[in-house]
Amino acid sequence: MKTPACLAGIAIALAVVAPAQASFTQEPGSPFDVGFRPIGEAVADFNKDGRPDIVTIDQSTASVLLRRPTGGYALETPPMGMPSGPSDVAVADFNGDGRLDFAVGTYVGNALAVMLRQPTGGFAVEGGAAMPLGFGSQGVAAGEFAGDAKPDLAIASRDTGDVRIFRRDGTGFTSVGTYATEIHPLDVVAANFDGAGGTDLAISNNASGSVRCCCARAAGSPRRPGRRSPSVPSPTACSRAISTATGGRTSPS
């Protein structure tokens, strides 16, 4: 027979190992108004006050919500006009001034709007106008693909079934590579997936039900573990489709 003290100890142990339950409460003032039918967002500290702000995109504009000291969010400026049909947004310090900027790819307008953070607040489009892409973009990801410590962009093109790499060249972007994917790539993310030091890509493909992983390699040779690659991701060195419809089976590209 267990003593009361023993039973009390068991009860405490059970309480400690009981699974935690996630719980959320809507913040006062939420939901916060932005543009018409928002479809994407990213988080960054745009005004460098140590609090997370939000940039959202909708059918024709981008909105920046600044986190307030007392809680909640407020629009920094009225929604900013974008080329038609924004599809995704990526955040980085594109011009190297220590302030975070954002880039918006557009599917209908076939353009890229690079919005630079201004010293006095707000944003201005780089070069005074959006950069023509010549294709309708879907996913947009920022990463250091060229090994020069500057943020580049990877942009997925749904209609042509590929991902384009745009290298940061000081005052803009230059296309430096096109890599085939499966059918209808919709989103792309960048990270060091294989642990070898470069910036790799993962592309989700809507029609084929797969995710393609492309790992960075030096041109013409395999990259040594732990060494940075000076090139953009290669479609042949470390690229495979991971099926999301067949239980995780993989097939070489």
C-alpha cells in the first residue's frame, strides 16, 4: 500500500510530465487593417527598435505594420503601390546601409520591386521604379548565393518551371542563372540544408507534389565540407525531388 506521501509524489511527477497545451489569445486591436486581400507577409525589425514589425503584400500594394511599445501594430504609412499581382516578399539589407529592406516579386506585373528603408523612416523603390523580370514570379527568397557577402535573390517562375538567381551587383540585381524544377514551382526558401557552408534552396512544386532541394556547389567540382562555395546553387550536384505524395520517397534528378 502506497503512503500518502508516495501518492503525492506520483501526482507531482504526472503533473510535470503532462503534455503542454498551446494556447493563444487574440491581441487587443487585432485584426489590423492592411491592403485588399493580403496574400503574404514577413517579419523584420524595420525601424530598429528591437521589436518585430510585419510587412504584408496584397493584390496591388505592400503595407508595413510597426510594433508599438504598448503592444499591437500600426501602419507606418498608407499601403505602398506595387506592380500588379504581388506574389511573395523577402527581407534583407540589400543596399548594405544597416537597415532592413524588402523585395516583392509580382506574377502579373512581371517585375521585382526592391523597397529600400529610408533613414527618416518609410521605404522608397530602388532606382525609382520596379525592375522588369520578363516572367511572372511566385516564390522569392533572399540569401548569399554568390559568396560575396551580399544578399542575392532566388525567384521561382511558375510558368517556365524554373528558379532564377539574381546576384546583387551594388545598385541592383543581375540574372546569373536559371535552374529547372518540377512543374509549377510556387515557393522557394533558402538555408544551409546540408551543413556544408553554402546557401542552398528548397523549391515546392505545385503540380508534381514535390519539393526539390538544390545544394550549393563550386562550379565544376564538388564543394568540400565546411568550405564556402563561390557559386550559386547547382541543379546537378545535389538536387533531388522529395515527393510529398508518396510517403517521402526520393528520386534523383
